[in-house]
Amino acid sequence: MAEADGAEDGKPTSDEAHSAFTPPPGMEPEAAAEEDQPTSEFALPPGAEPARPEPEGSAFAAPHTYGPPHSPHTPGESPWQDRMRTMLRMPVDVRPVPEPAHRLSEAGPAVGRVLDLTLRIGELLLAGGEGAEDVEAAMFAVARSYGLDRCEPTVTFTMLSITHQPSLVDDPISANRTVRRRGTDYNRLAAVYRLVDDISHPEIAISLEEAYRRLAEIRRNRHPYPGWMLTAAAGLLAGAASTLVGGGVVVFLAAALGAVLGDRLAWLCAGRGLPEFYQFVVAAMPPAAIGVALTLAEIDVRASAVITGGLFALLPGRALVAAVQDGLTGFYITASARLLEVMYLFIGIIMGVLVVLYLGVQLGASLNPEEALLITERPLIQIAASMVLVFTFAILLQQERSTVWIVTLNGGVAWVTYGALHFAGGIAPVASTAIAAGLVGLFGQLFSRYRYASALPYVTAAIGPLLPGSATYYGLLLIAEDKLNEGLGSLTNAAAIALAIAIGVNLGSETSRLFMRIPGAASAAKRRAAKRTRGF
């Protein structure tokens, strides 16, 4: 499940929605709350006022630092993301000179503190799953806003660094920071984007002390949904996914139960210190075991839909999209590390399901591989199931309530597009998935540009219905029945669908930037891309 506050419900940080870390025995609740962050907490600078404690409220009430955007943007103003991406691709000596930094003291910028603040903001963005290009743009925006225009940020999978050289004759100053822990909390991600937006806005004067104070509040804030709600959302997600592939009421309940059990077992293993790989192995077993048990009991239900629904709740779609996005934008080291992470998690899922399926076959369970690919066309039910799937996925990602409804609609549009192309139009699944994912990326980027926010909350959950759960289960069952070649072929097809999702999302995002420019500073200078030679 997505991360939840360790001091509040015992659920610790997770990279995907399925792993956790619990504080060691004897740790105080306040210390556990701090340990829930990607790295260690930092002390407020001298003179800064401590944050006032927040009153207790509903689980659905967002903390006060996660309010709606409040920056006074004008309709023709270009987003800071576009402006910073443009300047990052310019040589240092031809970048436009920034406006006078009205938030600095007469002595000039405190270079060390500005670099430290920049790294801490970049750390939260990278730990929250943001792409390397967007993290670099945010870091450059912060440093430039405080007068450090000759800066070069660098982002890899676990390391952030930034170098500032005041002039060609001065010695450069470098700083770096390691991202040791990652967690999915799009509520916190949105708050960091608002902070960067306010810092980079010329009409808002935010001092270093104020920026540090707001960043400390963001890191300490409790998550918007309690642990029981995240577990319930995981069950509903699996049940909706099983309905999407042809299951009925009994299948819905069985898949939901399997996902809840898998989630609880994963948290238990995480609390014992097991690596995330083994948490995925354990989380994949209960849905598969329930599906095999229904087959052995000769209950007339689609057992394949139960197992497939459990797979939907585990497939690391978010990490795959981020990996492909980093690769397409030229961050090959970060993309390779993300893809390796996806591979390990996917292998963990395969091992957990394969062990249960193999035992089921040895016990005489008559599992029908072709049943997984026979999806009954029920347009209205499938559209409703896809939207429930996206809605629960958004809760697992700890999204703001205002974005949950938008991404749910975006996911429904994606499934309608896929169904029209594949079921009605007869187009191949890979091509249909790529087109539907392209619309997800296009609409998500438009929403994010309208609100000057990250595109992840509008995109990640919306790709949930397109994930290749059926093809994955079909391949695993064939391998369990000793049909290795056919099974590997189906898993290759599942990988092709997953890559089509990632490429489609990225292509949709780039299309919005290519054809829908906003008049402003960034329109005069085009966003430069790397040029490649042909053949050598």
C-alpha cells in the first residue's frame, strides 16, 4: 500500500503500494514520525518560528500546508517547469540573467544554505517518484530564484548534486545529498511543487527562513488517509480489477479478500526487516491461493479473475513509467536503475504466484490457461470497474481529494478508448494500450499545466486499468504447467504492453508541450534536446 504515518497506524514508508518499514522497538512515536521521511529531519534555522500543532480532524481532511494553489498566476504566464527545462539546456554563458532577487540580504545569497535547500527540495521530489528531468528543473528554479544562476544540478537514482560557480575565475562550490528512502505520497509531492512555485514566482518574496520552515512542515505532515483506509482501498482495487476481466460478485469478494491478506502479510514481513523483494513474493501468494482453492472446491467461478485482480494491485506501473520517461529524456543511468528495480519487483510477483500455481497443479487443480484471456465484453460494468480501480489506486498514492476525481475521470476515458479500439475496432492490444495511455499522458499534462503542479497525480492512477494483469497470469500458469515457451511468450507480451503504457504516457505529455505552448518567456527559446548522429 502507499505509505502511511508510522506513528499513527503502524504502517511505515513504502516505495510502491505494497511494502513498508516499521520503526524499531522502543522508538518514540515522534521519532518514528520523523523516520517516516525519505531521510533524516533537519533542524529549523535560528530565528524561524516552529510550526504550530494541527488540530485533529477527519481522515479526509488535508493538512493546512496542502491547500489549493494560491500563487497569483496570469493566464499568459509560462509554467516554471517549462522555463527551467529551457534554460537547463542552454550553455551557462548564454542563459538570460535572472531578475534581481528581492528576497536576498545586502550581503548577497547565502550560497551554502541555498544549495542545501535546493538539495532537500530535490530529495523530496525524487523520493516521491518524480522524473529526473523535473527534479533538475525544480532544483534549478530554486537556486536561480535566490540569485545563483550559474548552477548545474545533477540527478541520479540515489544521488543529488549541485555545483555553483560564481564566475569563470572563482572556485566552484559543490554539494550533494543521498536519497536513501523513497515513498509514495502525492499529497506531499503537490505541497513541494507549490513551494517551488512560490519561490520561483517574481511577485512572492519568500526568504530562506520561510522556505526552510515550509519545507519542514511538509516533511512532518501526517498523511491524509489512515492505514485501514489504505488496506480497504487495496481490496477494492483488486475486486474492481477482477470485475474488469470478467468476474462476478463472488470473484470480487474473493479477490478483495486475497489482496487484503497479501497487504497485511507484506506489512508484517516489512516489520520484521525483510527486503522489498520478499514482501512482493508474500503479497502475491494469497490471491493466487484463493483462486486455486476455489478451483479445488469446484466452485463455478472464474478463478483466473481472482488471481488477475490480485496482480493488478501489485504490478509496479508507476516505477515503470518513471523509468521509461527518464530514458526517453536522456537520463540513462537513472532509467537503468529504475528498470532494474521494476525487474526485481516483477520477478518477486512471479515467484509468489508461480509457487502457489505449481502446488495447485500438483494437487490436481484444473486451471484453464485460456480462461484468463476470455474477457467478457460488458461495457457499462467494465467502465464502472475501471473508474473504481483508478479511484482506489489514487487513494493508495495518497493524492489530494481535488485530484482524485480528475484522475478517476482520466482513467475512465482511457478504458473507454482502449475498449473502443480493441474490442470494437479489433486493433491489437499493444497498439490500443499505447493510444489510450497517450491520452492519459496528454490530459494529465494539460491538468498539471493548468494548475502549475506535477503531472504524476493526474497520470499514475489513470493507467491502472491498462496494466497487463491477464497476460501476466496467463504466462505464469503456462510456465507452472511446464509450457515454458508459451509462458515466456505471454510474459513478453505483458512486457510489451507495459512498455506501450510508459511510452504512450510520455508521448502524450510531450505532445502537449509541443503543440500547446503557453505564450510567455519560454516560447521565445525552444526546449533543446540531444542530437544524435546517424550510423556512428
